[in-house]
Amino acid sequence: MKHARLTALVALVAWFGVLLQLALSLQLAAANGKSVVDGLVVYLGYFTVLTNLLVAVSLSWPLLSPHSAPGRWFQRPGVASAIVVSIGIVGLAYHLLLRHIWNPQGLQWLADATLHYATPLLCLVHWWFSVPPARMAWFAPLAWAAWPLAYLVYALLRGAWLQSYPYPFIDVSTLGYPQTLLNSAGLLVVFLVLGSALVGIGRARTARSIKPLSR
């Protein structure tokens, strides 16, 4: 596997972030008199956690079983690019919309920085150096958006059931559905723009690598 050491490094950072946050979430649940199940329900409610977990799995599987069906699937440029855009949205949305509303300390700060900054940035570096350039279709980001759209449906159904929403910009109980859906549409546009940028970069790199061969 190309650049296996870089892949392993990014996978380890991603696993560190999700496991540290898991430990902190369970610790907080216990401190509040809640059960492990309650802690897991809160933990698995966040797009940040689920996408970082996706990153960790998508990088680990090709390392451990590169010739398996999932291992080959995760190595496809389109799949890798979709995951990079998703984790990029995690970092961008946090930096622009969420970092001002709380002030994590200690280990929570470390988990926060890992999940929202270190892993997204390392994933972008990994994409550049380890994912082969590919001439992906311009409409590919529409397919990639299945992940954040599936999360939105999950978050809204979960929120209606628990009466608790993981992010203030999709808090239906405060904003109502029209504003929640408008906020979600805005994030979807950003996702598609970022996805289109990756497609453009991939196509440009592919064209550059083909030109010398055609002379």
C-alpha cells in the first residue's frame, strides 16, 4: 500500500481522538448518574464522532486487509475523497460555528483538537500524498453527500425521540424545522463546493500525470 506509514499515522490519530472522546463521554455520563448506554447514545449522536470513526475504519481496513472487499473499496479514490470532504466539513463547521460557544479544558480540549483539527488536516495531507489522482465525475459530490444527508435524517429522528439535538444549528426545538432545514441546506452547499474543489484538483493532477506520456 502506497505511503502505508502515513496511512497508519492518520489512522492512529483518528482512533486516539474517537477513543479519548468515548472515555470522556462515558466518564461524564457516570458523573451525572447516567448509564453506559446513556453515554453511548450521547456519544454516537455527533457527526464529528461518526465521521472520525469512519476515517479511522476507512484507513485501518486497507492496512489490515488490503485485498478484502472493504479494503479495496476504501482505497477507491472516490470513496477516499468523499470521506475527506466529510471530515473537512467537521473541521470547518466547528471552527466557524461551534468553537466560540464552549471552552473545553484538559483532556476534553485534547479530544476536541484531535477530532476537529488534527484528523481533518492529516486526512487532507493523506489524500494528497496517498490517494492516487483520479478523473472523478463532476457530479460525484452529489453521491458523496449521502453521508451527511443520512446523518441529518438520523439526527432529526433521534432528536425528536430524545428531545435533544447535538448541534444548535439543527435544534428543531429552538429553531423549528424551516430554519433547521435552511441551515442544513447551507452546510450541504459548502459540502458540495468542497467536493467539487477536490474533484477539480483530482482531475487536474490526473491531466498533469498523463501529459508527459502523450508526448
